Amino acid sequence: MENYTTHIGNYLNYLQTANQVVSNNIANANTSNFKASETSFEESLGSSLRPSGQNNETTTGSLTKTNSKHLTGTEIDQTNAKVTTKGGSINEDGNNVNVTSEMISLTKNNQMYALAISALNYNSSINTAARGK
């Protein structure tokens, strides 16, 4: 179950990074020439599992864990989050933030965060029951 907890922890860190990126986009919605960013978990995770120079999805590389008892930190390179600049239509002031879209992303991220926390709590309750405590 350790891998399960670690993977959920990594996903929670990714969601935190995604919320920070979306919040930054919303905060700069009225800033001239600001270009919105977005995060991607799947692309970065997939590429981190493959050795460099190989695009074969069945080949896996090695991920490094610093301590098996701790969840990873929230530095972007530790969250498997790939942050890129969004494309799309640009407003008259050079800004490309769509506040409605960003609010939808923020709501989705918060719902996914709640689900991941529920999964961790469920896992914890199963472990507690199995130990008889």
C-alpha cells in the first residue's frame, strides 16, 4: 500500500501546483500582455517513467524517492507537473486569460483534491482495521 499512498501524494502535490497556476492566471486576468499557463500531469509522468531518448510507452525508467516515509515536496519538478504557456485567442490588451475557463479548472482541481483525500482516508481506515486498532 506504500506505493498507493505515494502515488496519491504525488497527485495531491500536482493538484496543488495546478491550483497555484490557475490562481496566478486569475490574479493576472487584467494584466496587459500576460500569457496564461496550464499544467499537465499525464505527459510529464509518462515521460519521467521512460528513459531519456525513448518514446516507447512500454519501457519504464526509474523514479527516485528520497525517503520512503515522506511524501514528496511541492517543487514543480517533484510534482510531475508540466507547466506550459496556454495558446488561444488574445484579448485586445494582449492577455489570453479566460476567467470562466480558469474558474472551471479551479473547481475541477478542488473536486479532484477532495477525491484524492477521500482515497487516502479510505486507505488509512482499511490499514487501521487490518491492524485491529
